[in-house]
Amino acid sequence: MTTRVAAILRSALLSMPLSVICSYSTPAVEAARIVEIEKEPHHRVVFENPSVRILEVNIPAGTTTLYHRHRFDNVAVVLRNADASSQALGEPDADVGARRAGAVYFSEASGEGYVHRVKVGGSNAYHLIDVELTQSSSAEPLAENAATKTSFDNGRIRVFTVKLEPGGSSPSLTLRSGVLVVLPGATVEQIGLDGNSERIVGDVRPWRWRKPGTWTLRNVSSEPAVAVEIEIK
């Protein structure tokens, strides 16, 4: 390369916007930017006990998160319709696709876990509840709950998605401990066999840690409700 050609290339690089230069990050540079999930600015830990850690995730439209590491198996419940993609570290950028309110996504995190980042397109924020399963699975048998269809089932969790009209109630569900998520726009009452109840307002705090027992859900709002029961195995 001649001195003149080298000078031209150097001048072109210096005049290139920094954002363009940074877009050519190598995998090593990207790896150096990885943060633990609780340190990713759009992920907020809202509850923790020996069984789970619950994070509320709210990523504005047009935002890409930092690369962050998930160290535990986790199940996410989408709260509102949005357009988003997940890009694993070192993999090509994925196309943004529709994520629908009430959708449930399970991710396994073996060994050192997995690293990804999330990009949100469209005009809506990507809002979800992410439940990390921090304990080992149990071999205890599950109740049948034949009156309610299972919407997701694997070796770690069983999920029931319950849709309720205003004033409507669900069949009784006998469940191990887990997490109840109520989508925004409705208020659902969780009622135990002893008659004790608790209201979950989807627009205020859409999740609750649920103890084992037999429960009925009742929609006490004027709008249809969607409740997602996550049972931990």
C-alpha cells in the first residue's frame, strides 16, 4: 500500500461517525460488554425467594438492550402486544417479530447460562414479567386439574392460561407454589378454599407469588381478563 493510499484510508476512517465504527464490534468486544441480568437497565428485580426471582422488564420502542446473561431457567409472560427480537451473543441480528399479550416463552439456561440482547421495534414498549426458576425441580406428583386446559408444560413448569369474562370465575385449580400474572386492563381476585382472597390489578402490580393450594380466579373488573398461572415443578 502506498503512502498516499494509506493516508486516504486513514482520513476516511477518522471522518467516519463513531456509531458506524462501533457497529463493527468483534465478538470479543461484545463479550466484554455483557452484564448480569439484574444490571441490565430495563430489567428490574421485583421479588425474590428461595424458589424464584421475578423481574419486570420494560423496554421502550426503538431500544436495544445491553447483552445480558440469564443464569437460570426462566419463563416470560408478555403483558402487552409489541414487536421485538432476541439476538444471541455472536449470532446474526434477528428479525423483529410480533410478541402478543399473554404469550408464554420458556428458556433453558444450562451451565453458565445464555447471553442475548433484545431489540424492540414498532411503537409499543416490550413489557413482560420474567420468572427465574432458582430451585431444582421436584418429583412430587401434580394435581390433574382436568377442567382447565394446560397451555404450556415441560419438566420445569406447568402453565394454565385462564380467560375470564367480566364477573366470571374459573374452575378450581390445585397447584404447587408458583406465580400468578394478570394482564393489564383487568383486576382478578384469587380465592382460596378458606375464603381468603387477594386482588391482582393488572395495571398496577400484575404478578403475585402464589403458595400451594386450591384456588379459584374471579374477574372483578368490567373488562375481559387474562390470568396466567405458572406452577413450578
